[in-house]
Amino acid sequence: MDLNDQLEKALAQARQLQKQMFDAANQASGDMKPQLEASLRKAQELQNTFSRHATESSAMAAEQAQAASQHLKDMISMGSDAMRQSAEQTRATAQKMAEHAQAVVDAASKAAKPPN
């Protein structure tokens, strides 16, 4: 699989992660934790993918991959905190994580576009 294929796959995974986070933010508080755990696992996988991509790509694509990786790092940190919070705090944190997931998709989309 070449670099572009890997990046397209990562973008699809980022979109899936974004959907998971929005779903988690909208679920009942008791149902949120398993969804958050799954999202954190996916975020860690994506972070590894973007870290590899940043070292193997052009400067502009690397910058976007690093931005996506940073959003994932922030999201993982928030998710870890959310696992220890009350239901209301978890819901607010899940919403913030969903915003970071959107930023990951945006950065991944930019990284996947060929330079002009």
C-alpha cells in the first residue's frame, strides 16, 4: 500500500472516529463509556498512522499530518479524563472530543490533497 492509499485509509478512519464521537456525545450517560473507549483506541491507531505519514511525506502534507496527530493527542487526553468524570462532565468532554475529531478530519483531508 503506497503513501496515498494509507492516507486515504486514515482519512476514512478519521471520518469514522468523528461519527463515533458525535454518537458518544449524544448517547445516554451510562452508554457513553464503551463508546469513548472504542473511540480512544481508534484515535491511538490514527495517531500512529499520522505520525508515520508525517515522516514520509512532503512538508505541507507532513504539517497537516502533525496537526491531525496533535488533535488526536488532545482527544486521547480528554477521553482518558472523561472516563473518570461524572456523566454530565463526560457528556461535555465528549462534545469537545467530537470537535477535535472534526479537526482531525479537516487536517487529514488537507494532507490527502495533492499539492497544487
